[in-house]
Amino acid sequence: MLVDLADHHEFYRFGNKRLAPYSGKVAISGQRVRGLVTMSSLILLVIGVIVAMSGSGARARVQHLADQAGYASTRTVAASGATYAALATRSVRLLEQDFYNGTGLWHMCLPAICNTKNRDWGADALTNLLYFRWMTSHDPSVVPIMTRLAQTAPMWAPHAPASSDSVMWDAVADMRMYQVTGSKLALAKAEAAVRWLGTVPGLGSGACPAADYQWPY
């Protein structure tokens, strides 16, 4: 299903399900996207095997196909009248106006709100996207949101029950907040998250103690 988005506050349907809006001409069926990703991975795997077993002529042909695919993608964007910068701005506004709840938390689902939080990889990934936006364009709209996120981010106390990956995701997001805002609170939360690792017995054990388990073992 392809949609041409005129108003990002409008929602679309796929079967009986209401779907969150996204940028123009994007396939928004989750099953279709997953299928395409799986098929693309298989194709890339086959190409990799062919290239590994073939000579320079095959490598040149594969490179030509890759170049053609990139050219076609660029032509599609140009034909739509959009630029990559405009599409990026559109996506960031979706984050700021729909996924961000206005009080320092992220909605994990739209349009139905299944969960709203500011911890773990789902929320932290959205925070990281805002950081990338600020890093590439210094968009001023990012700063107040990051400032508020720094206030609501968890301060991990020693021995607190959690998985190691969740806390480390938070540490990275906290550092992104600090890089954008200079917030000492965000920096303190990042440091507390890293210190947390050393307070939970059983994370760094087993045959490879240098690699922490997700949960104490």
C-alpha cells in the first residue's frame, strides 16, 4: 500500500487497522515491509556468494547493477519534487509533533497509544534520531525537546533490577542529550547508567566475562 501524504496528521487504513502517518509514497504495511526486507537480504546473500565465487567481470556487473539501483532511487525522489533535506524535515516534524508527547516522553505506538516512556531502546532510538538531526543541521526545535527528555530520563541506581542492554541504551541516549544541551543532569545520568553495570552480580561471568549478559546469570 502506497500513500502520498498531504497532511501528516491524517491517518490511513490497511485492512481493518488504522496506521500511523509517515512521509509521502512510503509503503506502510508492516508485513509488506518485513517481506521486502527478508527478500532483499536473500538477494544480497546470493549476490555475495556469486561475487565471492566469480572473477572481476562478475564483480563489475554487480557494481553496475548497484549503481543503477542508486540512480533509480535518486530519480524517484527528484520526480516527486522533494529533496532529501525536505523529506528529513518532514520525518523530524512527525517525531516532534506525533511521537513526542510534549512532556518528555515518547509514544511507542500511533495512533493508538500502547506505551509512553523515556527509557530502553524504543524510546532511546527516537532520542538518537533527534540527535542526528541536530548534528547535521542544528535544528533549533531539537534543543527544548532534548532538554525535557534529560529531565525525565531515569537515573539508574546501583543494583536496580534491569537488563544490561536497556541501561546501556539509556546511557547512549543520555550522552546524546548532553551533547545537544550541555545538561549536567544528562551527563550524570549517563555516568550512573555505566556505573550500574558494575553493581549487578552475574552480568560479567561465565566463559567470557568481558561480555556482559543481558540479565544476571
